[in-house]
Amino acid sequence: MTGQHRGVMSYLHKGNKDIHLVGCPCHLSALAAKTGGKALQSFDVEDFIIDLYYHFDKSAKRKHQLREFLVFNDVVVRKILKHVSTRWLSLHKCIERTLNLWEGLRSYILSTFDADEDDMEPPSKRQR
């Protein structure tokens, strides 16, 4: 569509020099939001969403435990969605789903990953 020699935009540009290619506004705004989010915080939401999916992906036991926590917290049981970076619009759906499941996920994480203070330090600070 945007090829320099045979793309639609090149044919339109030949007919009218005032036409300019801006790009997909949705894609541009998604890129701007992602860059802005990285500047505001050290927590990468996209990595968290991907890690969350793969934590439950191949484990029936983990899925069952999550289901129990969701039911206990009166959260509608829905599956964790997979975000694929090439499908940049999927990030919004994945974040929205994670937020809807948050109370159950939070309970699951707090009960499953009971961390000591030593585990909370970065690996470089731990004593060997």
C-alpha cells in the first residue's frame, strides 16, 4: 500500500503532490503510549502480561488454582489472554482482562509466591 514505486500512495502522490502519508493513527498512538509508559515507570506492563500468560499456559494445576481464587473472590472466571507483539491491538484486551481478574490474580500471586525478604533483593545483592 505504501510502496515507493507501485504503492497506492505513490499513485495518489503522482496525481496530487499535496497528499502526504501520515501512517495509521491508531498504530502511531499505540507506539506513543508505549513509549510514554516506559518513561513514566520502570514496570513494563507488556512483559508482565506476557509472563502472566505463560505462567498459566501449560499448567492445568495452576489454572485450577487460579480458578479457585477467582471463585473465592467472586470474580467471573475467564481465561488469561495471550498478547502477541505483532498484534499490537491485543495489548488493550489483555490489560483489560487482567484488570477484570485482578482480585483473584492478586490472591493467587500472594498465596503462591510467599517471598522472604532475601528473595526480594535483586540477585546481585544476595549473599552467596
